[in-house]
Amino acid sequence: MKISTIGCGYLGAVHAACMAELGHEVVGLDVDERKVELLARGEAPFHEAGLPELLRRNVDAGRLTFTTDPSAIADCDIHFIGVGTPQMQGRYAADMSQVDAAVQTILDNTDPNREEPALIAGKSTVPVGTAEAIAGKVAESGKNLLVLWNPEFLREGFAVKDTLEPDRIVYGLSEDVAEGEKAREMLDECYREILDRGTPRLLANYPTAELVKVAANSFLATKISFINAMAELCDATGADVTKLAEAIGHDDRIGKKFLRAGIGFGGGCLPKDIRAFMARAGELGVDQALTFLREVDAINTRRRVGAVDLVTDLVGPRLVGHRVAVLGAAFKPDSDDLRDSPALDIALTLWSRGADVVIHDPQAGGKLKEQRPDLEVVDTIEEALSGAEVTMLLTEWKQFRELDPAAVKSIVKTPVIVDGRNVLDPRAWSEAGWDYHGIGRGVSIW
């Protein structure tokens, strides 16, 4: 099939490359000329495992192209919308301007005399009601287009695998049976190789498909904030939140995933998605249904404040002049994404209060240097640790998790470690002479 992806960020670029890998002819459309130039050369504009190889292979094979020219999508069979829906300035609601622009681009470049329908397949995370509104706009245009909502479930760092080997695929279909069936057939053809491997496919109406992604993200955010709330209780009582999480995680009704306490969640999805979900519930008059998400959000924010307060307690009431090594800036390992990163937020707060903050991140460091030349961002762990009075592990990169506490003790000025992700062995670091501080965990013989 001939396919377009509108938007070539984390979602769109990965989806375009993966669709080409399935054998389709794919054109990626974006307004960012620099990003398009990189992608057209087979180079990834962001760090994502496996993506550079996928891009080069399919660009070289001629199956994958990128452009800023919207006329290039005119004869495509399927248009995937993969643009961003960021949080609006000063509001919880999602900014839908990029989705609106993508739909208009498709309408403007669809042949009015097209005999066979083309399919608009939305992948962006959107407020419930969006697909129905787009379908109405398409009907008014008279263009031969169908609308389907196909939410993405990508994890940064695993996006290629999650696209080619998803744990489920969801189709949000029109209530018009004929239109819905035709849209299903078209997307089935696109995903044939994935479906033939037995991947579950769920058929639903538009609003159900739109709610799936935000409901999933809200549940995961709730689980993270729950264990972080338990960490606050553990700090107050001397309990160990890691042992607590292990114990309750053995209950298969709860499960172990997303039960690791720390400095909280961030990135370009969970924070803005739960806020947009609350905003949309308010618009629909059912805001009380999601009131609990306000506390989920508040707990998450409180973890960042708590990390800053801990450093203040360790060095004294004035942070000015105290050297703090920050290991990690990206919101998660295996990514260079700095959007709403708890690690970066904590580092910036300490810096704004006068601390001498030195940051190292193996992938996001270069990007951070460009964005914030006023910060001290270094290229090695040793540079970051040199002369540090407090060391903070805030993004759980493998090289940070595997640090030898005895070997790095001589580099710092004061061996004080704040394990913001609870990934270090407190006993090993304490026995090596470090003053260890985790989140909701002490050093116990058990």
C-alpha cells in the first residue's frame, strides 16, 4: 500500500519506518525542514533504539521518503496522523492545532474525483470526541475519505518493537457499518503481517478507541503515584518501600510493574495526558469521575519537591555554592527526551536556588547543551562527580546503576548519594562509605 504519516516526531517517524519495514511505500510529511533532512538521509533526529538501522535500510531500499511538500501525499491509500497534542499554555487541555492542521492538509491534497476511498487513521492521543468531529469535517468536504482511530501504545526506548510486535491493536470505527467495515479492511491489509502473527485486534467505536490510550496512561500514572505515596509513609516510619512493593506485587491482581518508587513520572505522554483527560471530563460534565487524577498529579509533583528538600537538608539551608552532581537528565533511560523530565526539573530547581549543579546524561547531554548553554553539562561521569558534595542518580541509565561505589568515592568531595530511582544497593553503597539516601527506603539488615 502507499501510506503517509503526517508528523515525524517520536510517533510518526517510528511508525513510518516500521510501515516501510512491512513492505509498504511510505512518505513522511513534516513542517520541520531540519528534521526532514535528517530523516531523508536515514538519520534519526532523536535517540530511539533500533530506529537508525530501520531508517537507513528502508530509505536505501526506496520504500521510505520524507518531505515538507504536502502534495506528496495526494495518492496515498492511508494517512496516519502522528502529530503532537501538547498541553495548552496555562491550561490542562490538549492543544489540538497540529491535529487540525494535519486533517486540513489531507483534505486539501485529496483528489475530489478519487474513486476508491482513502483512510485517515489517527494515532495521536486526543480528547474523546475528536474522531467524530473529524468524520463530520470529512463529510462536509465531500472528499472520498474514511476515518478510523488507531491509538498508539509506544514506550520510548522500545518504540520499534512496540510498533512491529504490539501486544494489541485497537480500531475505532464509524457507527456506519459499511464505512466501518471498509476502514477495517484497509487497516487489516496494512497490518496483515502483524495480524497474521496472532496479535489481538480489538474493534470498537470512536470514543472507546480514543479513551483506551488516556485510560491506560491514567492507570499507569495512578500506580506510580500510589507507590510514591507509600514511599512517603515508609520514610516516616522506617519501612522499606522496595520490599513493600515486592510483597504486594506478588498479588496477581496488582502485579509488580510500575511499582518502583522514585522521583515520579514525566515525559511527553503521562503528565499531559492525565491533565487533558481531566480537562475533557470537565467539558463533558463528568469531572468528578477523574478527581482522583488531581491527587495522582499532585503526588508526582511532590516527589520532585521532596528530592530538592532532601538535598537542602543534606547541605544546609543555603544551597549557594554547594556542588551537586546530577546523573541523568532525560525522563527515562534509553531516551534523549527532556520533555517534563523529573530529573531535569530537579536539577533546574537546585540550580535556580544557587547550587553548583553539574549534569551528565549519556544521550540527552548534547541536546541539553544546545537548549541550555547556561548549565554545566559534562561528557563523562567522572567530570560530573569531581568535587561533588551530593551525587544524585535521577535517570536510571545502566552505566549509573553499575557504578562501583568504592571506585567513585575518591572522585567526590563528600560521599553522599541520593538514589532518586531506587536502583542502587543501599547496603553496598553504605559499606563502601557512602551516606546513602533512597526514596522511601532505609538501610536494613533485612
